[in-house]
Amino acid sequence: MIRLFTGALAAALLVAIATTAHAELQRLYVLDCGTNLGKDQSRWSPGVNEGKPIEFSDNCYLIRHSKGLLLWDTGISDAVAAMPNGLVTANGAIIQSRAKTLAAQLTELGVKPADVTYFAISHGHGDHTANANDFQASTWLVNKAEHEAMFAEKAPRFYTPATYSMLKTSMTKFIDGDYDVFGDGSVVIQQTPGHTPGHQVLFVKLAKTGTVALTGDLYHYPEEVGRREVAPAQGDQGITLKSRDAVDAYLKKTGGKMWITHDLIGFSKLKKSPEFYD
């Protein structure tokens, strides 16, 4: 039986078809969300450069899709940009600094916090959540393991509940396993526990750039890749190694590459917002 649609219904169907046909990933922006100066590299890799300092970048990312905006991580507190000597944290082991605020970088792109459709974090540690409360109006994509850790009666080590407390009343989408954010395979969250109970990695498939993995704290710098050892303070070794293997296997399959969030040298080579990858 052939059914004919006319008038308003026909118009609505045409709009729906056109919208689906043109749904696409458009741009990935790399945002400068500060730096962490660690006093002892062996804190992250046992036996490596003991007593020697190491500087980490702290990146955030904005993904623009025809179906909305996704912000991934929020970095160090914007308030630190006004501190000439930075902010001493982790009992003096780390000094945080930032040259630009996240808010200013979003404004440069014409984006207000309320414009962000989806908000997600790799995990709940303070250098990834420090500006999270600004995005309470967005739909928060999180797995239950990380949610439970973030809102535990006693906050786990390195979590700073005050920075994300307002997310408790956000529209929350609990995800389990791989989650296709926009429904077209272009932006996928993969569960990579180990560093924290609900750590996540974001895969972004760009038309020109190819597939990139935004790794959170799965790795901290390139020299960790291939090492079969995880510092006790950096999470469960066995679970972390399984997560790393899964990400490595996916990247080999897709020909993708990693952008390690805290890799300062790698970050220096990337195009920064308002430039973008497509």
C-alpha cells in the first residue's frame, strides 16, 4: 500500500530527511586548559627520572557537530589564570598555571556555556573538572562507576567535589560500554577504567584528519606507551593495561592516533582554537 503525505506532515518529513542527510561532524577545537608542573616524574612512572621535574599540558576539546556541541574536559580552574605564581596543589608536588581561561576561549568561538549540548569528562580528577560547574545546563554523559566515585561520601584521592558539585542536578545520561554521542559513529566514548573506576576515552572520526583518541589520563606522556607498569598512585595496573590494550587495538584497526592530554610537546604541535581540525 502506498501512503501519500501532504501539507504539514509532508513538510515535516522532508525536514527530517534533510536534517538526517546533512548530520555531520564539523570541527574539533583544541583548547588550552593550563599546565601542571610536577616536581618528580617518577610519581607517574616508577623509576623514571626520579627527582626530576616534568611539565604537563592540560587540554580540553570542543566538538562541533550538526546535532550539537560536545565539551570534553574542563582543565585547571579559570581562576588560576589570575595567579602570577600559579596554584600549588597535591601537597606541594604540583604547581598549576594557565595563560587563558576556558571561558575566554569559548567566547572567542561565539559559544556560551549554555550553548553546550553535551558535557563529558575523561574522569573526575581536579585538573579535568575544575570548571565543570559552568556546564550544569548541558546533558552530562557519565558512567555510573565514575558518578559514584565523584559523589561518594568521602571523596577519593585527587577528586575535588566543589568543582563539579552542581552537576548533581544536571540532566544526566548514564552510559555503559561504547557510547555513540551523535548516533553516526563520528564521536564515540569508550570505557577505559583503571586510572579511576569510570575513566573514559573519546574517539573522534574526522573527515580530513582521520580518527583521533583523546586519552584523558590513560597515558600522561608518550614514553608511557608500551610500558607494562603503572605507578600505584595512577590507578589499578591490571585494569589500566587492559584499557590501554583495547584503545591501542582500536587505533591499529582504524589507523587512528592518540592525542595524549598531558603531552606538552605533542600539544605544542597541535593547532589551537580558534583554528580547528575537520
